[in-house]
Amino acid sequence: MAVETYTVAGMSCSHCVASVSAEIGRIRGVTDVRVDLASGRVTVTSDQPLDTEAVAAAVDEAGYELAR
């Protein structure tokens, strides 16, 4: 199991949280997504380490940006 934390820029409401969670949750192997709206931190639990580019693409699909 792998746990990674990312920072997502631009989230401001519960709809943002739901969108980001849903898109990241679609990545193969992801078992849990937890978003802290106040800090913009997204903690992702997966079966194996995730490709950061896949996470960035999912966040982009949701309409936000992965802070680098």
C-alpha cells in the first residue's frame, strides 16, 4: 500500500472537493482519497505507488491544478 499527499490549487468549496476526489478515485489502484479543503492537501491511498503525472492529469480533468 502507498500513501501520497499532494497539494491542489484552486479548490474553494465542497463541489471542488467532490470533483477532485472523483477524478483521482478513477485512477487504477486508488483505494481512498481524502481532501482537506482548507489546506488544499489531497491524501491518496493506493495499492501501489502512483505516477504523479496521472494524478496531475486527473486533477486537471477536474478543473484544478496540482501544485508542484
